[in-house]
Amino acid sequence: MTSSPLVPEISLNPLPQSDGSCQYTCPTSRTTILTSVNGPLEVRPKDELPNHATIEVIVKPGIGVAGVRETRLSSLIHSTLKSLILTNHHPRTLIQVVAQIVQAEDHTSLPLLLTPLLNCTILSLLIAGIPMRTVGWSVHLAVLQHPPKTVKTAEGQVFRLGRGGEDEMETEESEQIVVRNPNGEILGQAESSHTVTFSKEGEVLLIESMECSQGSGGQSADGQGWDISDFLRLAEEGKRICCEEGVEIIREALADRKVF
């Protein structure tokens, strides 16, 4: 589906042998993810939970072998899915999620990979019919002090985040530039990077923020380089994108399947 410059390309059930699968391509960074979901399956005795299903998330890199980065991505996805999946519906079983990074301009950048991985996984869970209490959507927001230089952006991808108070006139200097789902070049100019995930009801599911140390592209992760009021305004915009645009993307993608 490619009806808008900001709508991802989604292919459902590219792996018919799995219970549910999806291929997802970010429209701006062109990061492509392929996920498969299988379950409920028989679980190993040592992983069996008496009252809940066990969730297993495996992230496979596009280049080389899995390492610390893929382990971190798996952990973030796992913690998000635990708050979505009704694991008590299938106790003593396994729900397995396998995500393959098919294409990425920067295979080492966690911020560029996390949002496509989350969105693709949620779509695969819906296709597989895994019981969930709600659905969620993720968006990656990069904060810059000035408009991205020499980088082409899609219509609607860039917006301003005003800093002025009620008694303070806002100027261009008092505003920050926010880019939705940036590519690697824009991320390299960013001051901070924020991946936010919300349920369709507006509940926070995940916030993963990184201070980019004035354009280092998200290499440091102390998370203390921005004003809290700025962050709250940013999170509110991320919530709007996830709850309105994200939910609409899911509805359109699954319109013929009557699963959402």
C-alpha cells in the first residue's frame, strides 16, 4: 500500500507456511523488515509458564551474525508485546516471533530499525490471530535545531515544535524541527532521537530515547539532553500520529481480512 509519501509499503502473508507474516518497508528510510509469527506452539519444559504463554522474539541481522544490538532489539520488542498479548489465553505454550532485517541503510542504527520492527511484528500478530487486548503503532521522531540541510523530505514529514510560553513570542530560534521516521542522513544531524509506541487508546507502550550529542547520529544514550517540556510536546505529537494515522494504516492494511 503506497497511497501517501508517509504510508509504509506493507505486504501481508509473504510467508504462507507461518501462522502470520508481514513485510514492511519504511517510506522514508527504506528499511525493510520481514517478520513471521507462529503459535501457540509446544514450549520447551524449561520455558513453560503454568498460567501464561511464553513469548520468544528473535531478531536476525541483515548483515553478519546476531550480536548485542539484535539482543537489545529483541528485548525492546518482547517488553512491548508482553503488554499487548493476552498470554493467559494460551498457558503452557509458545508464541514465537522471528524478525529478519532485509534491508537497511544503516544496519548498526537501533533507532532506524526499532520502529519498522515493531510495526511489522504487530501486523504479523494480527494476521496470525494471536489474542491481544489492543493494538499499537510506533513512530520514530528526530529533533533538530534547524531544518535538515541538503536532504529531501516527504510532504508532512517535518514539523515545528514551538518552545515559547504563553507570554513569550515564538520565533524560529525558539522552535525545534521534528522529522518523522528520518533516514540516516537526517538522524546524523539530530540533537535527539525518540521512538514512541502507543496503543490505539493512547496508552504508552514504549519510549526509547537517545541524545544524539549535537549531531552524532544517536550514538550516546544518556537521555538527558532535552528539556522535559519539549519532550512532553513531542510525545503528544507522537501519540497523535500513532493513535490516528497509525491506526488508520492498520485498518487499511487489514481491511479485507476482518481481523481489526
